[in-house]
Amino acid sequence: MTTHVTLEDALSNVDLLEELPLPDQQPCIEPPPSSIMYQANFDTNFEDRNAFVTGIARYIEQATVHSSMNEMLEEGHEYAVMLYTWRSCSRAIPQVKCNEQPNRVEIYEKTVEVLEPEVTKLMKFMYFQRKAIERFCSEVKRLCHAERRKDFVSEAYLLTLGKFINMFAVLDELKNMKCSVKNDHSAYKRAAQFLRKMADPQSIQESQNLSMFLANHNRITQCLHQQLEVIPGYEELLADIVNICVDYYENKMYLTPSEKHMLLKVMGFGLYLMDGNVSNIYKLDAKKRINLSKIDKFFKLQVVPLFGDMQIELSRYIETSAHYEENKSKWTCTQSSISPQYNLCEQMVQIREDHIRFISELARYSNSEVVTGSGLDSQKSDEEYRELFDLALRGLQLLSKWSTHVMEVYSWKLVHPTDKFCNKDCPGTAEEYERATRYNYTSEEKFALVEVIAMIKGLQVLMGRMESVFNQAIRNTIYAALQDFAQMTLREPLRQAVRKKKNVLISVLQAIRKTVCDWEGAREPPNDPCLRGEKDPKGGFDIKVPRRAVGPSSTQISFLPPPAQLYMVRTMLESLIADKSGSKKTLRSSLDGPIVVAIEDFHKQSFFFTHLLNFSEALQQCCDLSQLWFREFFLELTMGRRIQFPIEMSMPWILTDHILETKEPSMMEYVLYPLDLYNDSGYYALTKFKKQFLYDEIEAEVNLCFDQFVYKLADQIFAYYKAMAGSVLLDKRFRAECKNYGVIIPYPPSNRYETLLKQRHVQLLGRSIDLNRLITQRISAAMYKSLDHAISRFESEDLTSIVELEWLLEINRLTHRLLSKHMTLDSFDAMFREANHNVSAPYGRITLHVFWELNFDFLPNYCYNGSTNRFVRTAIPFTQEPQRDKPANVQPYYLYGSKPLNIAYSHIYSSYRNFVGPPHFKTICRLLGYQGIAVVMEELLKIVKSLLQGTILQYVKTLIEVMPKICRLPRHEYGSPGILEFFHHQLKDIIEYAELKTDVFQSLREVGNAILFCLLIEQALSQEEVCDLLHAAPFQNILPRVYIKEGERLEVRMKRLEAKYAPLHLVPLIERLGTPQQIAIAREGDLLTKERLCCGLSMFEVILTRIRSFLQDGVWRGPPPTNGVMHVDECMEFHRLWSAMQFVYCIPVGTHEFTAEQCFGDGLNWAGCAIIVLLGQQRRFDLFDFCYHLLKVQRQDGKDEIIKNVPLKKMADRIRKYQILNNEIFAILNKYMKAVETDSSTVEHVRCFQPPIHQSLATTC
């Protein structure tokens, strides 16, 4: 029974198909796309502080202070971004050249209109720094009050004050760096004063204050220093801030790179602020209040990022302090030396080991959690959750460590640019930024950077995939740790505090438990003995701590960024173990040693809870390498000469291009990772800097770089596979012989392009790019260009280069086949036809050039040698060298694949350059095909016709007139010397005919070469066809006769053989299984395969028949004989003229003269013999030839004399040689002509002649 489906249901089912995942098994060699990442923001900035009324009130008040200070820090960051990204407006505004300029008022008005909003921002910035300094100093003054000197100050509070110190350092450096800010304000001030915009004294004073603020360097630092020095004891608080930073740095209590560098900057700037007229940091060090030796050790990290591409040398804070000169010897960080931290290559061994170890451990969890899908469904134990929690934390710490390495190396390089003395490749005219980036890294350093970036981004992908698993483990672990600590660990100190009646300690412990505890049953057990200070019963007091996958509130946990709930818990715990408490006896002394250790351990572990709860954001921050692109500081140094730097100076492109240029196989799969730096930079420009113009510049650079990337990568891939094809097809014996002589032709090193060719959706600035399709487009164009160049190369050379053309095409064909495994290309035949201009035209460029070469070079300039079956170029050319276009200069990979392969193949095919023989004719047959051969033959026949009915005919008519009317063959009694002298005298006019050995022989040579070309083409074509037939025979049920033994029947063996090969018989198979269209194609193909010219058909017969039709003029046969039979002594027919010509070229030449065979080859004889055969004059030629008659007589008498300067014996030898040649030619021609005559006439016509009668008898009769 069929189910009825409505149209709506069918459409909804179709819509559901869009939700089906379609994985394409693309190898992951790129970071996760930020465009589809979502990060939840749990930072409430202590807005929920009032909910925790059970906490200590003073810490809730501190949370309020934290909230307002965080807001001020955020505002300070906005001003830092404003200063860093400031681009000069005044340079773009037209300047007033003179006071008489008519439009100067309009210019000034527009100047004010444009710059007034920017100057307003600067004014607000000046007010903000005043307010921030006042707020910071008021907090310091409050904490340094004599009554509060011994009060406990939380680490979070001290670190927030440290962030303020860092903010002041950053803002002051940015203000010092930006000259464009001062220029814009000066331009505004001039325009405003001209327009009298600032008329009131207050505006003038504020403008003057702003000018002074911007003009004075280190103004913020100076104001801060001045206001701090009037606060009694400020150095003690700053010492606490520095110490907490030292402690955090020493114990690695930081996660992101920015947190680490902030601690170092606070140390340095804090020491600078402490060392002044009032206090001395060296005295504080002597009092053990601070530890300068430890800070000096930390400052071995000489350079840290300040903001964007701005860096700060930490030693500068020390060197500019008040008491540095007299204490210089105490510092080692100020000495110029290279820290090993900046040598990334030395650290690569450890980085690789850490990466392999962590990836292996992560894979164990990833396979079970993500791949099998069991991660979220199964409930795990606390130990399993703790393992995943620790794994996530270690992963983030590793990523942060590697990112920090990269940023520190980059920062050090920016501060220490190279020059032409350190790097020979660096030109003296290189820009500052170019010397800091482009020429400042060795090849090993670039590879190390790429590898570390690839590790960072690759691990980010793997951890991002497990984000849901990690989040669940993190929430479970943190919840369990908090509840176990509050409900279990704190019971014992609470019991002791109740028993000893420590009311302050009881209030703090109870506040902690009430703030964080999530009791079973939603309330604290009222019968808990610890609340009464009693011991637990012998059976124990059972407390069930619940387990949930929820994290604490932001007020419970956060410190960086600082919110409240765990801040409350951590701060209250910190107050228990602090050395200061505001009373004579600290709370720490009231706790047992194990309890103090447990609280300290929990306090230390809980530091990372905030980062882990915001796992996605922490992961992104630990992998953020966006600052490798920003270059506002160096753009400012160009003073407007540069709007933006070219891509050759951009670090992402420098690293990408280095991989492409070196073609390092191990790095090729990393080539997409440096491009992800643009993703980081674009994300940072939009979300942190919030500047659209920066993103636009990044996007413009990405467009240019990616075009260059695809262009270079496609060329490399094409060159690689072209070299691979050339190496595969290179003759193995040739390679071995070269190796024996010490010449090694290398195979292309294996490279990993396959992975790149599988990339179908590369994510770049929110775009999904099909890299395979882009590379395919360029490689298709490269393949067309390669084929076009191969044909153009053939067109620029003579006919001998056709063998090289075929191999070039074969290499391209193999290249196409190798590339087609990884991309979708047009068929090779279609590409070849397009390159050959043979898509719609009946014949292509190859056919046209073959005929062009035949007509203008081969026929007139080549000599045929029947012994070697080859044509060679004539010693004396009778025509001008044809002009050919020079081929374009192209890269080596457009030929055979590489320079070594080009040289090797050139040596191989140089052996085919000096002749035209069977290899060339076979190649012509394969490349031209039936259609091309037919076209060439037809055109050759036209040439032969024009020669026979034009030039040659006129010469024949002339020479027949010159010939003696009657020339009898002398009797033998005259002897060979007499006969030679007789013929020499009779043929004197022919011998002395000036144009005989030039134009006449040249024209006949062209006809002979044309006939020979047709003959050799047919022979080569027959071989190719036989080869095809033999290869196709098993598929056409054409089987050879089998050998049979005695007693076996042939029919049985043949049937067995037919049954064996029946599955190969194509036509019946297609007829049984194929479509009607396939059946028709199979039958046509089978018919075309069987019907070949070599199967009983001869093209040369047709050629000879056509040439015979050109010999219709009467001069070829002469007038009818007077005796009614034939001309005997008369010189009226062509064979008599040819005998005279043969006599001429049989005469031996002098020592330094060229013979006829050297000048014209055998083609001359082929033309004469072919005409004789076609005219039916062969037997008369054999009987009445002058040379043959002389040869017979000379053989009888054996004389050797010199007659008329002609050596008789030498001439006889030449005659014999030509007689043998003529007989061979006649035999070949008669083979074809007799077949024609036999087919055309089945009845033999016999004519009977009367025997000759003597004259005396005739008269009597």
C-alpha cells in the first residue's frame, strides 16, 4: 500500500536536506574561522556584588571600587586605541600658501570643521589623564594612610593598581610617539586663531594647556611622579604592587601573553616611580623590601610589546631612574646582549616535544569524546572531569607560552632592525620597517615562526572542537572544587574557631561558606557538630556534597577581568592567610599548618577558574597573533611618506612567501596558517580597536596577497607535476649514462601539494574560498600556455623539431593526467585542439606548419639518402633560408619541467635535428592524422603539378631542342674511350647548359622529394595502423591461429581461445549492456578500427596516378615514331633527355667540387625515374641509355683513360652506382604501378609486329 504524501510534507522534507552535514574529508590545515565563533561574556564588572550580602562588607565595598576603576581602565584603553590608530588629517588638508590667497577663509573654515572633532577627543584625553592620575593617587593616599598601613590589601586590588600603572606607561609612550597628533592640533589652532574661534580666555588657556600637554614628552609620567612623591609612604604601596607582580610572574600566575607582559611593565615602571627624591629603590632592596636581583633576572627578557607594534625595552625604566648611575654595576639587564629567549630556533626542540606530547594526550580524549560522540552523553567521575580540566588548562598555557615566544621574538626584531652590514641582502636604501621585518629574519627563523604559528593554530582547532566537552568538565570540576573546599575542608578550621571562640575567624569562615555553598536540600545541616565546636561522632558525620555542571557566578570567581563571587571567596581566603590583618595578631596564626597549606593551594588553583569558565575567549586570546600585522608606529615614523607598507614588508606575507619561494616540502601544509594572521588582525581591528579603516586596509592586503598566493602556488604545482612527468618519461638508460659520467638528473623532491588541492573552503576574513577551483583555473591557463608554447616552439623551427614537439605533447599529456587526479580539468584533447586552433578549423597550426616547412624548406633544401633512408640538409642551398618567428622566452616548467630536464631532453633530441627520417615521419602521422595527411598530400600534389606543368616543362622543351636529333649507340669496336668521347661530343650542348645543374636539377629534386615524402609517409602510416590493429585485435575477436599438436583439432582449440577472450569482445558487450547511443558509437569505432589503409589500400598508388595525369603535354612522349613502333636513334622522348642528364651528373667532379648527390640527393633520380615509369618509357631507357651503353663496353675492355678531362673508370663506377639506384627506384614504382595496371585492365592486349626486312629485300618485294 502506497503512502500518500502531501506537497507541503514533500517540500518540508526537501528543506530538511539543507540540515544534513556533507563532510568532504578536507584535511584541516587552517585555524577555526572566527566568523562562526560565539563567545559568551560572563564579565558583569561586579554588578552582582550586592547579592552577596553574607560576605564581608569591606570586600563588597572593594568590589565597588574595583568596578569604577575597571571602567576607568576601559576608558584608558579607548584613548590608547585612539592615539595608536591616529592618522594625520592635517597632511591631507590644503595649506594656505600666502595671506593674499582668495580662498584662505574657506580653507581655514574647512580645516576647523574637519579637525574640531579630533581636537575635542584630545581635550577629553587630557582631562582623562588628569582624572586618572588623581584617582590613582587618591587610592594610593588612602591605602598609605598611617591608620591603614598595616591593613590587609587584596592581591586583586594591588593588581588593579598595577594595571593603572601600566595604563599610564602605555598612554605616555603613545603620546610621545604620535607627532601627527601635535601636527593636527597645531593646524587646528592656526585655523581657529585666524577665524577667532577661541576668543574667551578660558578657551585660549585650555588650548594652551593642551599644546603644552602634547608638546612635553613624558608629561603623564612626570605628573604622576610629582603627585606620588607628596604622599607619605607611597613607595611601600608601590613595593607591594611590584612584589605581587614579581610573585605572579615567578609562579606563572598568568595565562595570556598580555598578562605576562603587563606584569613585567608594572615591575619596570613601578621601580621608576619608586626611585626618586623621596625614596631609593636600592635602599628598599637593602631592607629586603623588594628584590632587585630577582627583577634583574626577569628583565633578561629585554623587550616586551607595549601597544600594537610599539615595544619597550625594560632596561630603559632602570636606566632613566634617579639613582641608576651610582648603582649601575648592580644591573645585568642593561648590558647589551642577546637573550636566548629571542632565539626561537634553539627553543624549537622543546616546543616540538611539548607539542607532540600534548597532542598525543589530547588525541586520546578527542577520539573518545568527540569522534565517538560519547562526551556529553556519559556522566563521568570527578577524577575524569579533573583530568579534562587539567588538560584544558595545560593546553591554554602551552598556547599562551608559544604565542608569547612569537610575540617576544617579533618585538625584539622590531627594536633591533638589521642593516647592510649584518645582512648582505639588505640594501642601503631599505626603510626602517623593511629592515625590521623583511631582511631581519634568517630562513631558519622564518621556518621556525611558521612552524610555531602552525602548532598554535592547529592546536586551537583541536581544542576548539572539544570546547563543549571541556566546558562541561570545567564547570563540574570548579563546582566540585568549590563545594568540597567550602563544605568539607573548611569544617575543621570552623570547628577549631568555634571551640576557641575566634569570632573574627568564625565570621570570615561562615561568610565564605554562605557565599559559595550549595547545600544538599538547599540549606546547611543544622546538626553539624563543627558549628558547635564539637567532634564528629565515631561513625562520622555524613555530608553529601552535590555535583552539578554549573560554574559560580562572575562575582564568585573572576579576577582577570575582576568581577565578584569568587573574588569575594578568594579575597576572604586571602585575608585568612595574609601577613597583614589590621590587628596585632594575624588570622593566619589562628589556623593550623595543614589548613593554611590547603587554603593556599586552593587560592592558587582558583586563580585560573575565571579564564577556564570563559574557555572560548581564553582560547582566542592565547592564540591571538594579530599584532604581527599592525604597523602604526612605523607608519608614523615615515612622516607621511607612506600611507601603507607594501606586502613585501608585511609579516604574514613574508612567512607565506618564504614557504612558496623555498618550496620546502615539510612546510607546504603550513602555508595557510600565516594567512590566518590576517583573520586575527581583522578580528582585533573590528572588536578591540573598532576601526573600520584598519579592517579595510587588512582586507585590501588580503585581496592582493591571496591573488599572489594563488598565482605562485598554481605555478609551483604546475611546475612540480610537469617536472614529475618529464622525469617519468625521461629515458632511463640516458639517466643511467649521465650518472656514470657524474651528471645527476634529479627527480623532483616529493611535495605535499595534494593536501592543499583538497582545500575547498578556506576561511579568510569571513569568506569561504574554494582554493581548488582557483588553482584549477590558473593551472588550466598554464596548461593551455604550455601547449601553445610547444606548438609555437615547433613553428619557430624546421621540420626536424616535430619529434621534440611530440614529446613535449606527451609530457603535457602525462602532466594533465597527474593533475586530473586532484582537480577537474578540461580533457587533454580539447585543450590540445584549442591550442592547435583546431576546434572549428579543418586543420590546425601543426598541419599548416608541416606543409609550410615542406614547401619552403624541406622540398628545396633537403637531400634524400636511400642508404640511410634519411633526408639531410643540402650542402649548397639554392633558396633563401625561410624566416621564422622566434619563440617567446618562458619559464623552464613550460617546456620539460625544469632546467636540468630541459638540458637533458635537448641533448636527446639534438640527435634528431640534422635529418628527417622514419622517426619524423611516424611522428607526423601521429600528430596530423588522416585529415592532416590528406591536406598535406593534396597541397604537395599542387606543388608537383605546378613544377611539372610549369618550370620543368619549359626546361624539357628547351633541352629537347638542344639535344642532337639523332644519337645512335656506337658499336663496341670503338671501345669505351671512343664511346665516351662520342657521347661527350654529342651531348656537348647539354653538358654546357648553364641552368642544368642549378634550376633544372633543383626543380626535379623538389618533385622527387615530394614523391619520396608521400611514399615514406605511407610506410610510416602503415606501421602505425598495424600497431593499432594488433592492439585492438583482442577486443575485436580477431585471434591468431594457435599451434596444435598431433591429434588435436584446430576447431576445438580456437573455440576454447574464443571463449577465453569473449569478455574482451567489446561490441557484443556494449550491445548487451549499453544504451542505443553507446551501441552506435561502439559499432562505428569497431568499423573505423578495422577499415585501415594498410588493409589492402595504397595512398601512394593514388599519388602516382595523379602525377601521371600531370604529364599530358606531348613533349614528354615526343612525336609518333616514323617506323610506327618506337624511336630508336631519335632524341624525341623524355627518357633520351634523362639519359643525357644522367650522363652529365655521372661525370666525376673535381676535388673541391660537390657531386650531384651531395647537392640534390636521390630525390633527383626519383623524379626522373618516376616520370619515366609514369610515361611507360622504362624499358627503352634501360636499352638506349647512353651511360648504360658506356658501362657495358667499359666492363668488356676494362680501359681507364682520361677523355676530355673525364676519368673513364671513375665515370663507369658512378654509372654503376646510379644504375643500381635506378633499378631500386623502378622496382618500387613498378610495384605500385603494376597493381594499378592489373586492377584497371583484366585483358592483356598483345600487338604482333612483322620481323624487320633488309632494304635490299624490301625493294625487290
